[in-house]
Amino acid sequence: MRHIAQRRVPLTVSFTVVSRRQAHTADFPPSCRNRAVQYRDLAMISLDFDFNIVTRDLSHYLENQVKVGLFGSGVGLSLVLGFSAAYTCYYLISVAKLICISAEATARLRRDHCPVVSETYYPTFWCWESRIQTLLRPFVTAKPGVVYRNELIKAADGGQISLDWFDNDDSVSHPDSATRPTVLLLPGLTGTSRESYILHMVQQSRDLGYRCVVFNNRGVSGEVLLTPRTYCAANTEDLETVIEHIQRNYEASLVMAAGVSMGGMMLANYLGRKGRETCLKGVVVFSAGWDVFECTASLEKPLDRFLFNSYLTSCLQASVHRHRPVLEKCYDMDHVMKARTIREFDERFTSIMFGYPSNDHYYHDASPVHRLKSVQVPMLCLNAADDVFSPSHAIPVEAVKQNPNLALLITCHGGHIGFLEGMWPRQSTYMDRVFKQFAKAVIEEGSRLEDLS
């Protein structure tokens, strides 16, 4: 037995050797054959003994883990603490970071009026990734209760525009309706006054004592489409009609505006065309796409096409399908309904509707980057560097630096209209805090904020 024990080999090798001897035992002479059988039996006993020991020890370890729990185990607790420390370091170094503030343009704004732009944005630690922020915001943020007063106004071509007003007649700081400040809000591509980000800005405005009005693009909020025309980022005629309507009804009211995504693009294009010929005292733009060519290309990458492009295309198609009896007189709606991407939808519908020679001509005209040099009122822009709708390389940092009326704030993370923060981001976001401080600065400071530099 001592001789056999000294010749024991590792567990897996012992099994292999025994199997080979067992296969060729019949080829041995009788004396060797008996000895081989003895070796085989002893080795199998040893193997069975070792396996039982391993099984017993493993079962004891697992049983102990179940009894003490993960955090009661030294190994488990070490793993958790180590992972937590590594994640925290990565979060603080790479995630919670402000990439760029256009320093010259925001110096006065940061110092005197809007300190939030100099704060570090700490995204919700468990959902800081761009796509997760974008997808989760509509579901995790609470929707404040807002009761609107709807108004339909006529457009120049005979169509109608739906406005949702929050009059805020209970305002303590601005009890006089005639002089109560007015905030104009523009939702995104297929958005309405019921979007969570719009409701939160209405709530912030209510807290400040201001009136709000939401400009719903034609055909998206339930109103009847009277003419075969909807909307696009390049055409600002309906926006001009709305602003003139506000000014006509509230001549003594200070007016500022906020636009989100395509609404921000429309506002930027409007300011670029109008210069100082506008009643708007200031504008804040969130998650705008500055170069439509780059935005569209980004959304056509496989994952983003699956997550966002196809869904938005179906939303656009659903919107126009509701008005098919009016639209099919002028457009091939069967062809439009077969589009699979936003680019195809624009090629078959939007660019044709607004009379562009090609879709490329439309995309160039819709890109606000070409008009930033002409903006003549204070405009604050907030973008996230990881926004797949507005890729970071297309954010016009240099163009902003050339215009003292512009301020650009870029966060490392935040996604598209995300900017979630806090452990459980049910309430206001970083974007909401930027809006509230800037709106107050525009309204309360008035002419003192005309030049941000």
C-alpha cells in the first residue's frame, strides 16, 4: 500500500492511466495481468476517495455560503467591496465629467446668473449609458399634473396650429396676467405638450410664477389637418406665427423660449434668420441636432437603427397616416408608409412637401450649424457628448466660440433628452435645473443678459 501511495498521480491523470491499462489488460502475461488488475482496483479506490473529499469540501463551502449570505462571507464581501471601489473610481473619473463649457461666452452667465452650468453633472450611477438614459427617462421620471387650455390659431396657408396654454393665474410673484412672463416650449420630433420633459419645464415655470405655452407641430396633438402640410426643422413659418400671436396678445409680457431636440433645431434656425428682429429675450436649447447629415448617419448604425430609427420612423408614419385623406391628394402615401428609416421618410415625404430639389438640400437647410453666426439674442445650448442623435464630433464648439451671444454646455453623459441624476431619478433632471436657472436669468435680468460674454 505504501508503494502504491507513493506512485499516485494527479486526479485526472490517474483516471487516464487506469483506463488505458484496463483496455489492454488482456494483452499482458497472467502474472502481469493480476498485478495490473490490483493496480487498477487500488487506483479506482483512491480516485473515489479523492472525489468524495472534494465533493464533501465543496458542499460544506456552499452550505456555509448559504448560511452566512454573500455579505457575511469574507470572499463575497471582498468581491463586492472591490467591485464597488473600482466602479466608483471609474464613475468619478470618466462618467461624472463636464467636457466643455465655452469659457468666454459663459463667464458672466456662470458667475452671476446660472451657477448650475459650472457644476459637475453626476448622472444616475446605475444608468449613465447614453441609450439607457434616453430610453428610461420617459418611464422613470414622474409626470407632473398639468391642466392646459387649448387654442387653435390659423396659419397663413389656411392650416391650423394647436397651442396648449398653462396660464398660471395663481402666480404670486406675477399676479397681473398682462405682465406675467411667458415661456414658449417646443417639443421634439413627434412630441406634444404631454411629454414628460415638457411637463417638467411647465412645472419649473409654474414655480417661478411664469405662464407657459406649448407649440404643438401640425397634426401631432389630435387636431385636424386642414391643409396637406405638416412640419420640418427647416421651416419656421409656423413658429413665427405663434410668436407673433403671443406678442399680439401679451404686449407687456417678457417672452423666452426653450426647444428640445427638433424643437431646439427649429428655434436655432429661427433665431439665425431673424437676428434681433424677435421679441424673444433668450432661448435655451436641449439635445439639438446641429448637423442633420451627421445625426442621420449616426442613427443608421445597426444598434441605433434598431433602438431608435425604426421606432421614430413608425411614429412619423402613424402621425401622417391619421391625416391620410388630406395628404394622399398630394403625396404617394403608399410609398411613404413603406419607408424604413427617417432618411427614407424625408426623401419620400418631408423634402417633397417643402419643395426642396433633393433630400440633401433639405438636410443642409435644416442644419442649425450654418446659422449660428447670425444669432443675436442670448442662447444657451446643452448637449451630451454620448448622444447618438447628435454625435459629439458634430457639436459646433468653434462656431459657438465665434458668437458672444451663444453659450455651449457639454456633459460627458446624458444621452438624448436624458440627463437623469440622483439615486432614483423620479423628479427633476439636470436639464430641468439648467432650464429653471436660465429662464429666471433671462426674465429677471432682462437687458443685462443681452451679451453673454
